[in-house]
Amino acid sequence: MKKIIGSLLFFLLVSTAIAQNYLPVDENSTVKFTIKNFGLTVNGSFKGLKGRVTFNPADLSTALMSTSVEATTINTGNGTRDAHLRKEEYFDVIKYPRISFISTKIVSSASGGMYLMEGNITIKGITKKIAFPFKAVSNGDGYLLEGTFKIDRRDFGVGGNSMVLSDKLTVTLAVVAKKS
């Protein structure tokens, strides 16, 4: 029994030592979105990126991305629209100050440096599964993780029914993660 427990402890220590832990760097990262409103493309972004990233391309079994942004930082370049988007009907930033994503699985794809991430995104307390491809580029003391995915805003109770606002939006991530 002691040998089994000792082996398990050794395995856990080695796994932890091999896993590379990183912190997202908010000021160097971007979390952007695009959506159609009145037929025009509206671009926006969020700041306040926090979380942790565990990533080792040689051992994706330990890979994890657990991040969030501050919903209050929504910026579309129009202060009036941004104030409206912070209200209850849209992001309800008083009740739900953060938008989060936690990966559940990361696997390598056929292309070098490309991966597929599966996980859960939570907006306004509603969690949905998503999957999207991303690229990981080593930059010496960390990684640049880039990916794009689409979601339906109504799945998260953002904005209700609208004839002028598209249901679908595209989210583009460029997360700079440095060794912690």
C-alpha cells in the first residue's frame, strides 16, 4: 500500500513540475468581438483579463485555460452605447461583473502549433459549451494564444429579441501568457 501511495505522490509531483504555468497579461492581450447592428459591423473589446494558463505542448493532459474579463470594461468606441450595454438587458454588469472561460480539454490538431480547445463560457451566470481552434506561439517566457469563435448572444440572455441586432457575434482572442 505504501508503494502505491508513494508512486501516486511521485506521479503528482512530476506532473506538476512538468506543467508550465502562465499568467495572462492584460495590457498585452486582446479580447475583441464583432457584431452586426443596423447592418453595420460594430467592433468592441473587453479588458481586465485575469486567470491562469497551464500549457505544455508535449503533455496536453495537464493543459488548462481559466480566464475572465471585466464586463464593465466593454468598449465599442461609443460611450452612450457602452453605458447601454452595461445595463441589465445586456450584460447586467452590476450583477455579473465578469465573463469567464474555463477549458475542459485541449488537444493538438494536424497543423503544427494548432490546437482545439473545448470549454465552458459563462456570461450573465449562464454557462455554455464551446469549442474552437487556436494557435500557440512560444515567445520565450510564455505563449501567445490566438483563437476565434462564434456565439449566439441570446443563449446568454444578452439583448433580447431584436430586428436590427444580429444574434451571432464573433469573439477573437489574442492572449499573451507569461511564466508565473
